[in-house]
Amino acid sequence: MSKTNKIIYWIATGWLSLGMVSTGIVQLIRSKDEVESITRLGYPLYILTILSVWKFLGVITVLMPRVPLLKEWAYAGFFFAMTGAGISHLAAGEPVSTIFPSLLLLVLTIVSWYFRPAERRLVPARA
């Protein structure tokens, strides 16, 4: 893996982790804005706790060495959560601008997954 690819991976993974942890905290403490948003989307409030715990576990998994199968699951979970968030906002008739935070985290998920080092892959990349 080239030095440039490692830098891209760690920058994307760092920002992804920061984004997931910060949104997980906001969901866990049930901030007023988050409660209003999830209610407007039609979801029950307990989904905030479930999402926050999943985000915390996903970040731990993505950052820890080895365990490539768990990493694939964590990346898939981030992908589904962020696409689901974006689609939920659009389906609820909210402005397109409301999908930008989840779209940013989705892009960071894809970049982190794509540039992950060989030892963090389920099947090592071909040379």
C-alpha cells in the first residue's frame, strides 16, 4: 500500500469515526433536535439508542486491528444506516439539504473501505 493511500485511509477513517461517535452521542443523549428529527421521520424514539450503540461498536471495530470479517459488517452497517437516513429524509418530504450530513458520512465510509490496508481486508487486494 502506498503512503498516499495510507494517508487517505487514515484521514477518511478518522473523520468517519469522529462523525459516527459525535452523532452517536447526540442520539444517545436524545438532544432536542435529534428527537424532533426522528419523530418527524416517523420512527420511534428507541431507535436513537439502537443506532448510537451500533455506531459506537462500528467505530471500535473499524479502528481495531485485524478482524476483517467484523470490519466488513461494520462498513456495511454504516453504509445501510447512512443510505437509510438519506432516503428517510427524502421520503418524508424534507429538503434535499437534510441529506448532506448522512451523504458526507456515506462518502467517508466508502473512501475508508476502499483504501483500507491489506491486513484490514477480508480478502487481500491483488498487487
